[in-house]
Amino acid sequence: MALARMGNADRTADLGEEYRRIRQATEELCAPLEIEDYGVQSMPEASPAKWHLAHTTWFFEEFVCAAWDAGYERTHALYRQLFNSYYVSIGPAHPRAERGLLTRPTVREVYRYREQIDEHLLALCGRRIDDAELAGRILLGLQHEQQHQELLLTDLKHAFWRNPLRPAYLPAAHARPAGFAPLAFVDCGGGLREIGYAGTGFCFDNEQPAHRVWAEPYRLASRPVSNSEFREFVRDAGYRRADLWLSDGWDAVQREGWARPLYWSQSLDSEFTLSGETGIDPHAPVSHISFYEAQAFSRWAGARLPSEAEWELVAKTVPVRGNFVEGGRMHPAPMDSAESGAVSSLFGDVWEWTASPYGPYPGYSAARGALGEYNGKFMANQFVLRGGSCATPRGHVRASYRNFLDPKARWQFSGVRLAKDVS
Amino acid sequence: MALARMGNADRTADLGEEYRRIRQATEELCAPLEIEDYGVQSMPEASPAKWHLAHTTWFFEEFVCAAWDAGYERTHALYRQLFNSYYVSIGPAHPRAERGLLTRPTVREVYRYREQIDEHLLALCGRRIDDAELAGRILLGLQHEQQHQELLLTDLKHAFWRNPLRPAYLPAAHARPAGFAPLAFVDCGGGLREIGYAGTGFCFDNEQPAHRVWAEPYRLASRPVSNSEFREFVRDAGYRRADLWLSDGWDAVQREGWARPLYWSQSLDSEFTLSGETGIDPHAPVSHISFYEAQAFSRWAGARLPSEAEWELVAKTVPVRGNFVEGGRMHPAPMDSAESGAVSSLFGDVWEWTASPYGPYPGYSAARGALGEYNGKFMANQFVLRGGSCATPRGHVRASYRNFLDPKARWQFSGVRLAKDVS
Amino acid sequence: MALARMGNADRTADLGEEYRRIRQATEELCAPLEIEDYGVQSMPEASPAKWHLAHTTWFFEEFVCAAWDAGYERTHALYRQLFNSYYVSIGPAHPRAERGLLTRPTVREVYRYREQIDEHLLALCGRRIDDAELAGRILLGLQHEQQHQELLLTDLKHAFWRNPLRPAYLPAAHARPAGFAPLAFVDCGGGLREIGYAGTGFCFDNEQPAHRVWAEPYRLASRPVSNSEFREFVRDAGYRRADLWLSDGWDAVQREGWARPLYWSQSLDSEFTLSGETGIDPHAPVSHISFYEAQAFSRWAGARLPSEAEWELVAKTVPVRGNFVEGGRMHPAPMDSAESGAVSSLFGDVWEWTASPYGPYPGYSAARGALGEYNGKFMANQFVLRGGSCATPRGHVRASYRNFLDPKARWQFSGVRLAKDVS
Amino acid sequence: MALARMGNADRTADLGEEYRRIRQATEELCAPLEIEDYGVQSMPEASPAKWHLAHTTWFFEEFVCAAWDAGYERTHALYRQLFNSYYVSIGPAHPRAERGLLTRPTVREVYRYREQIDEHLLALCGRRIDDAELAGRILLGLQHEQQHQELLLTDLKHAFWRNPLRPAYLPAAHARPAGFAPLAFVDCGGGLREIGYAGTGFCFDNEQPAHRVWAEPYRLASRPVSNSEFREFVRDAGYRRADLWLSDGWDAVQREGWARPLYWSQSLDSEFTLSGETGIDPHAPVSHISFYEAQAFSRWAGARLPSEAEWELVAKTVPVRGNFVEGGRMHPAPMDSAESGAVSSLFGDVWEWTASPYGPYPGYSAARGALGEYNGKFMANQFVLRGGSCATPRGHVRASYRNFLDPKARWQFSGVRLAKDVS
């Protein structure tokens, strides 16, 4: 099975246009940056913006240019090492925690690197217009680039937050007036159902094979948990009651001193955003919480997290609409009142933690070779999140899309939706 | 749901006898020890034998004596802290990594503690002969004690191994002559099936609720992987090929310098056992490997690990027989030739890693209160093992029994059985 | 220059007797121990009592038996590794932090080891009655044994303190009634003076060569700082005022959370001693403080620490008398009123931190070979302490004796005496 | 005693000119930098160039502008925290290891900060032309700025070295032809001598009081140890012979994997310099070695390190001439043949480790207040270096100048000169 499944053949003609659009979108995200902002790495898990720009380019150089073009000469002998992320099969990678040490190449040189690869790739594309495998590989590179667009924003947010000057990346958006509704639980039927990607467009290998699962009937929350609801948990000593937490979660609370979501102020009134410090909107989904916080909250609320199957079975019945990065808010928005009995806000705003450890679907096997490392080797000690966030590009996610993170991670736009058994 | 489900009422009458038998078995395991051996702690994950003796006693004192007897006076004010393992609800516990610092109470005092609690408990038992809840609690304490019998041996083995003198706990057993058969894969049917404990005897809360699962048809290996088979993996550079490993596994290989199973010598000819350094029996199941090593081996072998459901669906069809601790070998035994087409050695010898992350069964919810901490709070970042080992007491395991360990753990008798898809 | 200088030839005849006396004294210190107490190691810097018993024996085996007796057969092939402390020239040593893992050899076996070496050594001694080098080496081994007698007590004290049961090693002594006098400063003349050992008895190599130093006139405190005086420093926020501390000291305060001397209770009323928890005697010297605490106290008090030369120039004028281990108190005693204008309590009670980094005297050069590692290789990042303590054997120290410790160390009986410039 | 002693009154008139010259020199050192280079911090001990530019400016703002000008308004409320290095008395400082996270203020903003403070300070200077204390404080700030000029270069060198692209800061200089002479030892007389600053110009507080010391006659090497001589040590297994090393040094060798000077290539043929990778000049002084390496080399060579007094007693007899930063080489130069019987190359090229732990001179006492933290609080666990280096501004050092570093430090231009006793 291929890592990524290519979509309709008729999309091939538009690939060059799609390539230009997505590559340009990355650079547009950098428009507000000072040169000084491009190089900073605030923790090992985060990467400098400059590195994201170069790594996504290296991905095309490595997996397209060098793979399709026999006589291809690499841009720079060391870029293969400097901008390799974790593909061990390709050779040694510059240590992840030391990406911030690379003052060179300069920002200008990295943009020039992007131009060179873009030219090469588009020319190759023109010559091999019918090569479906090439098209599939380029499509994979573009999906990869979109993943890094989101990381570029969340990594930058973390770095700005570590600076006592608390710079702002963009001006604050005005909150839309919204009719906020109390949380409800919607009955969902069980039975022998199918999940996983079964369409004809693009998907990642970890979304396949589509397969049957048995689900007992369940109830899914009508919307994600809001800031005001999570604040109640904080005020009710949620972070001090060991009985609510998984053992590893409680260890994290002790070790890291967690007492509230990552970017919240001690007063629980304001939070750091890409627009600087702003008031917490009580009706927006809570964000920047770990799996452990999501789980403890759910226990406190007398509920539980949904499995990824439970989430997907509902999500596949609704259109993929929501607050994505193109909206320009780059922060979860206050939630509208949903139609009664409906499940809303499944896409955009915040990634939703599920109860499911990230693992292979039955019949999955990672591809051999470097691209087999893309998803498969992370299938331990991570949990699945679903639905995309306010930093995700529109069109990137779908009902079967599986994001995954360390259960301790908090720097992504990650929130929580509750579920319950049918008693 | 209760943490542990009590079995038939007619077993109540024999409970006192069972209590004496299991408590005595613990002490018999200590017969070969010098006083000096009782106190050592060779790593934070392991505990001193003396601590095991006291902790299992504290479990009865805390959850039976003090719970059932209103005027109960505790043996010692500090024992509640010193011998609490991880029950946060009960109060502060002596730090796990510092159990080896407790030269006092002495071994003699700990045995006296055991006597006092035994007397108290048996008297209580006599007075409350019809109290089914009490009986259930005592039964839980006995199952708990059996779990610590196994840990007592594996922890001691680790400590002896860390001593360059390499002491032996018992004399070496002679290997039985055995007809060893090549590994075969046995076809197993799928469909909508049920797993989890549904009987009327004892089980832990994490084995319930019994529930339906959907399984595709699969193939399960006829026996665990042998030492000789695993040695091939080592010789074929299995520990140096990143492509075989999960990312976290590869990190562990690099960080810990893993190059072979935990107790194997560099020459791959001998291994440290509870009988000291002995030759590796090529036909015995490989043991003391982590989940990561099990997973990498399975990939190298062109197979995969079974899910816990796949394991259990077969195991529930066979009797619980095998090489348990009472056999006195305390090491995996060479494997017999199995009946053709049969799956053998499911119980005893080595715990078998499954592909399943340890999580709650649908409908599971940890009990409130301290005993709710017994199993539920560990349901993240662990993997399920099945079947018991050569250090497990006979009668302790069953087809639905779920053991769980950190995927890095190697000091238990943990091995691997392969599975395959039906292609 | 020899590591240790042998004393008068006429002492040779008594060497066997001295050997028996000092070796026996070590074992007498162990009389109150349970078997369980012998093996514990509460931190990497401390060693188990059993290890002290064996290491001091190994010292004689290695540097006397094996060195003088060509055909000598070692007691056990692995003891050379297990009981080597830090003599790299001799070969690999068992890792320091893992001495507590050695449950074997047992206590009984270690005592048997001592007997065997004692027999061998005394026989050798009898045969080589005129061998002055042999006598010198044995004398060195005995001084070494005495150093470990002190460590045995301080290491045990630390281990007992880490046990919440807080065992007592010996019964509490009654405080002598004493006339306590306010601290005074005694004028001491400067000039071109000589320090270092220049006698005909035993000394360590680091006490030599005796050499000239230039000293400006100075003032030395009449006695060590008392518990009541140090308590004033604590109450005056001494541990919270960064301006009083050296930078590395302040780091230690922050990192370790220091807020009072090592064994003091939070209430500043009681302290842990070898007799268990007891009230703090206001008139006894403060003990168990680091160099950094001594230095910060001295700055708070408007004084400074004396240099080791300033200390020695006074100490060489007074007899070596004080509260040593043979007194049986094993704790600093309340101080008597000194004669007016005299400097008292220089010996015994507590080691006194000096301002002098531990370094070589002019002309010093460590001997080649393993014994050259005894003192010389530690001459960096340590500070000199003088005078011996309540755990030091009588007769072991002298005016020129140089003890040295890491400036962070607090588990020895270490205190402070002030000095001032003549203004 | 003041921290820094002001020199002749007649220098006051020229202070403004001196201020402009030294401040400008800092900025000229930054001319070859890309914007991206200004922000990087390659280890906790090193700081970004931008931070050096701002911190030296903050020093003037804090200790001159705000101290002399009652109504002074600070440039930015947070700069006091961001650019405070270690002055605890002033308030919390931005954590040292996180200076590299400050992408803002931008480089342009930092230069603007420099301009603002320069204007303010020069105006203040004009108004208070006769204020000797002000002049002394400004002079201190300028000396401080010069210290950071050196650090700016050595920190940048380290960061460039950590980048696999190995950028060059300046073009390589051609080696001067030089007559190289074998190492000789020059006899130096002892006696009761004086060291410490006793002139009328500027000095740091740690160079005072000038005081008498007693020195035995000694012999000092005619020049620093050369690269070729140190290479012999490496080739003679110097880094693998424990007997040559201090215990803490040997630990560092093991822990850090030291096998040659910091920037040397494995082949021992080339080294990383501010001009990129270049051949090692055999006749230049070895550089970038720790105290431990200097000490081990001296023991290997049958010599020792000089005390700081021994170094100074010779240095005060020669003019302060050598290879300083203004020479533009920024690397140690090949050594000339010295006049026979003379001691040469005492100044410039490399700081020379001495055997002296860094401590207070007799009668020294750190000033109260923040400036008292400048030197005094580091007087433990450091060793003294003398003479300045190729990165030191001309005129900054003198015979009594005391530099000090952690004995493990290797990223400064630090070398070694040998000494011997007169036998």
C-alpha cells in the first residue's frame, strides 16, 4: 500500500497551480516575521520558522527532485543532513534540539533555496505530466507542507510566549457575537460500522485500510468544552485532585507544575495568543490542554473521551466546515448555538483528543523505505486527535484524518469533546 | 462495578485455608535469601523483598483490618506511609525510589508484622463468615499477593544480576529433552466475538465488561519465539537497523545501548538466570525483551504482534496449563513439539507482548476510592501482556487476564508470539 | 617524597598491637548495627558500613599483602574491583553509586575477610620486623582505617536520617553543664612563619613540605560558632539574602532548597543525631553546614573565614585535646568557657571550614603509582577543613592535618570558626 | 574600597572620547555578522551577540544613568530584567540559558537602545565634568564593555562551530614567518615580594589590596606551550592516562569525551577558527584547553603550572605588548624566538591558566550593593588566568589583571605556560 493515496486523475492538470498556491501560503504566513524571529527554537519539540521553510523544501528535493531526476545535483551537500527531520533511512539528521543553532543559511538563502526547488519541481512536473506516481508524491509533499504551516504557527506562538516582551504576530480579531448553547449529549447508534478512508482523493497511509469496527451505542457532546466550563474545573481544584488523573498525568502535573491550560494567566482571565495577551472568551473552546487534562476533565464531568471511531462515525456525516487558518483569526472562536440535537464544531477551532492510542488499523503495514517512516514508526505512546484547528489549512483535514501527539503535549491547539455511554 | 469480582459463595468456607496457603507461599519464596538480600533495590521500578513482604501485608491491614474493624489500631503509625505503593487517596507514600533505604524495620520485624496481620485477619474472617464483600476483598488481597510473588522474584533477579558476584537464588534445573518443532501459523477465524471475563470466579476490574469485538480472520503462531530464533535477529543486525523499530524503540536502543535481551551475555551463548549464569537453551522461549524488541522482531520476521483480542480468542479455548512458579524451574523451559495445527504454550513460561495499548474496555470505569487506583489509572503508555510466566503462581492467570507494562520494561519474563493477517 | 612519612623507629615494635587496636575499633563501631544496616547507601557520596569494613581490608590486601608477598593469592578474584574506591591505576572499580547493590558478600563473609587479612598481615609483620617501608605502609593503612571509621559513622547517620522511622545508633548523652562565654576575637601576630608537618611522626603527604608563608596580623575567634548564633543567622533571613552568598553557594541554596543546617528540624528546635531526634543545644558548635553556609554566615557576622595557615599557626601552639569519638558522645558537645584571651576548641567537636581551597603546598608532588592517588588528585574544587570532629579517633589529627571536602558537602560534622583582619 | 579604582584626574577630560571609541569598537566587531547571527546562544555559558550589545548598554543605564539622574526614565520597563546578567540585588534576571529566545527587541532596536543611552550618558558627562565618582563608574562600564567584546567573539566562535556549515567570521590571516625557539626555563628569584595593583590607573577590585607574598625561587617557561608540543601529549595518550589528571579532570574527560583541545579536528591537523577551518600552526600557542588539560599536560611534561604570584612577579617587569584583538588576526599567532634567558609572550595570544584558585587577596572585601557582585561572589571553584588573549582589546590587561574561569571551560582562548621548582 502506498503511503498516500493519490486522488482523481483529473486533478493532475491542476497540480502545478496547487503547488504554487500551497507553497506561497507558507511564505505568506511568514510575512509578519522579523528576520530575528525566523531562527528561534523555544523547546526541542518546536522548530524555527526558517527550518520549517527549508525542511518542507528539502522534502520535495529528496523525495521528488532527487528521486525522479537521475542526474539531479543537490543544492548543498549539507542540506540533506540539516533539513532532514527524522528519516533515519536517509542518513544522519542534524539533532532536533539544535535546529535553533543554525544562523546560516540565512533567511534570504532559504528563500532562494525554495525558489530553486520550486523551479526545478515545476519543470519536472511539466515534463512528466502523466506520471501518476510523481503526482502522488508531489501531493504528499503538499500535504506535508500544510502540516508544517500549522506547526510554524504553533511553534512561533510558543517562542513568543517565552519572551517576556510577549510580541504579537497579528492584530486581535473582534469576537463575533454568538448564541452560545449549553452542552448537550446526542445519541449515536452503534453496530458494525466502517471507519477509515475509502474515497478516491488523497489520504495518509494511517487512515487505511478502511475496516469494520463494532460500536456500542453512545452519546457524543454537541460541541467542544468551552473555556468557561474548563475554568470551573480549575476552580474546583481539578489540578489538585489526584483521583481524577491517570497516573502518568498526575506525575506530569507534579513535575511540570500544571495548574491551568498552557497559555492561561494565573488569574484565569487572560491568555497568550498570536495576537498577544487577550481576555479569555468564555464561549470559545478551551485549547492548549494535554490528553491528560482532557481525560481528567472528562472524569470530573462524569463523562469520558470518545474513541476515534465514535468521533469519525459522526464526523463522516457532516460537511468539513469551521474556523481554519484562512479565516485569519488564528485562535479558537466563540461557538455558535448548534441546531438542537446536532453535533457541531467537529472541524476547525481545536484538535479534539480522543481516548484512542495511536496505532495501526487492522491490515496496516508501513511502507518500506524512508517514506514508510512518515507515520508508522510513531505508533506507540501517542494519542489520536481529530478535526483540525484554527491553524489548520482549509481542505487539509477530513473525517478520517488522524493527528497524533504525545499525551503531554500542550503547545498545539488541542481541546476536548466529551462522550458518554448509553446507560 | 466492583474492582474485583468475587466468585462462588461456596468458596467462602475455604478462604481461610487459601489465605494461609498463599501467604505462606510468599515466605517460602524467601527461604533462599540471606538477610542482606532482603533490603536491596536495584532500580526505581524494582522493590526490595522485604518491602514486598510488608506491602502485601499492609494491603490487608489497610483494605481489610482497618476497613472492617472500627476500633482497629494500626501496627505502626508510619507503616501506612512506608508500605503504601501508589494509592494517592490514602495519603503520602514513601518515595518509590527510596524503598531500599529502609534498613528498619528489620526482616524479623516484618515477619512479625505479617504474623500480627494474619492473626487479626483470620480472626475477623472467622467472625464474619457470611460477609461476601469481606471475602471478596480478601480474595483481592490474595491475588495482589500473588502478583507480588512474581515481582519479588524478578526484582531479586535484577539485583543479583547487578552484583558482579552474580549470586544464584536456586540450583540450575536440568533441561527436559523435548521435541522442538518449527514455528507454524495457525488459522483463526474472525467475526463478531466476545472477550473479557464473563465467568463466576474472581477477575480484576480491567477484564470487564465482557464485550463484543469485531475481528478479521488472522493467523497466530503455534508457539512463542525461541531463543535461537531471536538470536538470528540479533546476528542479522536487528538492533542496528532503524527501519525495523518504532521511533521510541529506536531511541531506547540508542539511549540504553540495547544490543540483545536484557540478561544475555555479549557472546549470545549464556544468560543470567535465577540459577546464575547458564547456557542459553535454543528451544526455550526468548525472555526479558521489551515491547519494542518484540515489535522489531516481528517486523524483521515479516509478521506482527497479535492484538490482545486475537490472543484471548484462542486462549479461551485451551486449558490453563504450563510452566508456572510451582514447577520450581523459575526460568522458561524448552518447548515441546505441539500437536500439528494447534497453538501451544499460551500459558506460563513468558508473558507475551500484544500489539494492544492498555486501555479501558468499553463501559469500564474505575471505582471511586483508593482501590479504584489499582488498575485504572495506569491506562496510558503501557502495553498488554498475556498468559503468565514461569514466575507466576499457578491458578493466578486465565485467558482474560491482562498484565500491562511500560513498553521499555525488560526485567519481567516477557517474550513474544507472532501473528499474521490472512492475506 | 613518600606519601606518608613514618615516625620513630622505636614505634615499629608496637605496630602489631596498634594494628589490632585500630582494626578492632572499627568493628566495635559496628556493634549497634543490625545486619540490615550494613548494606545501605543513602547517596553516592556515602558508602555502606559493610563496604567500609571491606574496603579498609582491601587496602591492606592490595598495598601490603600483595605488594610484599610475591606469591600472595588474593582472597577473591573480584574483591579487587568491588572494594577499590578510586585507585584508577589498579584497574576498574565497582561504580561508587552502586556499592549499596552488593548484598553479597554477606556481613559474615566480610568479617571473615577481615580475619584472613589480619592473620596474613600480622604474620608478615612478624617476619619482616625491621622493614621500615613495610611499617610505614601499615601505618598508612591504619590512618586510612581511621578515616573510614569517621565516614562509617557519618554515612550511617545520613542513612538513618533518610528513614522516616529515624532509628538511633546509640542512647543520648546528657549534656555537661558548661560555662558558655560570648565569642571573642584573639589577636594573632603575622610575619614570615612556617606551616606544614615538620615532626618525626606520621603525616600525610599533603601536609608537606613544611614551608614558609607570609601572614599579616589577624584575629581568630575564641571558639567555633554556636548553634544559637547560627540560629540567629537563619532567623535573620540568612538563607534568603543573596548578597551574603558566593554565587555557587546561592545556586546551591536555590537548587537544594537549603534553609537551615542539614539535620535541623524546620522549627529550628531539634536536630537528628546518632541518638535520634534531640533538642538543639544552643551552646554546642553548629554542625553539618557546607562551606557556602560557613562563608555566608561569616559575611553576615561581619567577619571572614580564617585561612588554613592562620588556623594552623594558632593550633600548633596548643595541645590536641577535645571531644573525639572515643568519648562516646558522637555529637558536638556544649562548649566550656575558655580562658580569657585564649583560642579554644580547635580540636574535636567539628571540622572547621577554612577559606583555603585545597591545593598542593609549594614543592609538593604526588607520588607516582596508585598511592599517589591518595590525596593529590583531589586538589581542585575542594576546601580545607581543620581540627577533627566528634567522630574522629583520638590521636588521628594534629595541627597540620588537612581534611578537604566539596564546598557543598554537609553530611560530615563540619562547622565554622570566624576570623577578622586587624583593622 | 571601591570596586574599581579610578586613575589620574587628568584623564577625565578625555573620558567622552574614550567612551565613544570603546562603544564603537564593540559595534565594529559586529560588522561581519548577518542579522541571523546576532541572536544565537549555543550553550548556557555563551550569550548572543545582541545580548552582549544590550547588556553592556544596560550596565551604563543601570549604574550611571539611573544612579546619577534622579528623574531618569528607563528606556523600557523590561530591559532591566532582560539585560541584567547576574546582579541579584537589582532584581530578577532573565534566565541565562534563555537569552537565545529573545527574538525581540530586534537588532535594530538594540542599536537604537545603544544610541539613546550613549546620548544620555554623554550629556550627563558634559554636565558633571568634575564628578570623579561618575568618571570612575563610566570607566568601569568601559572596562566591562571590553570584557564583553572578548566574550562576543568567543561566544560567536562557539556558535559557528556548532553549525555544520562552519561559517567564517573573517578571512584567514597569513602566518608571519617566525623564528621558533625550543622551550626554556628561566630562573626567577623568590623572597618577600609584592603583588596586586598599586598604581594610579584603573584596576578591578579583585587586584587589590596589593600585598606581600613569600615566594620560593622558581623557574618559569620562556613561552607558552605550542600546538606541536601539545600534540605530542595527545599522541602520547595523554587523554587516556588517568594518572596524569586531577580526579575532577578525569571525570570530565570521561563524561565529555575529551580527546584533544576543543576546536581541533580528529586528525589533529586542523582546527576551527574565526576564519573557519584552518591548518594548525605548530608554533602558535595551544589554545582552547581547560585548566584540567593544562594541569595534565604540565604533569606529563614533568613540570607544573605557575601560581598567579609567580606569573605576576615576572609580568610586572615587562611591557604589555602582544597579539591583541586590534591586530585583526583573532587567533593565536606563531611565536617569535625570544631573547635568550627572557620570558616572552606573557601578554596576548592566550590567557594562561595558573595553579591558583580564584580567591580574595588578604584584606579584600566585596563592596556592598549590586556592584559588589561584579567579582567577589565568584571566588570559589574557579581558577585564575593571566595575560589576555588575541581577543582581548589592547590596553585592557595589565600584569595584575586577574581573569577567572571554571576549570572545565574551554571556549575562551586559554592556554598554558609551565613552571618548575628550583631543585
